[in-house]
Amino acid sequence: MGATSKKASNDAKKNRVPSDMDSEEVPVTLRSPTIEEIRYRAYDIYLSKGATDGHDLEHWLEAESELSGAKDSTALSE
């Protein structure tokens, strides 16, 4: 076996997914939502709830939670 084929074989081993790891289990890096994304989602929530004033923080936190993928424990108890 030549040096070229050994290198190719080693490269293939480094890049493969371990057989005991299902491809759906590969971890995904999540990013935080931007302020702009939160702002737009909070406004959508505001409109969907009748555009009533005085709930801006509630809408902001709900939007932030939705976009970051966090579970809202209060939604389960309602």
C-alpha cells in the first residue's frame, strides 16, 4: 500500500460518523436570536393578542423564549 492510499484511508476514518451514533443524534449548534428577530416576533404576538398596550415585556419574553427554543413552563400549567 502506497503513502497516498494510507493518507486517503486515514482521512476517511477521521470524517466518518461513529457507527453507534445515529445521524439524527448528531448535536446541532444553536444560535441566539437577534434583537431584531425578537422585536418582530414580539410585535406579531402583540398583534395576535389584540394589540392591547401594557404587555410589552410579556410579549418580548414570549418571543425570546419561542425563538431560542426554550420551553415555557407556565404554558404547561394553563
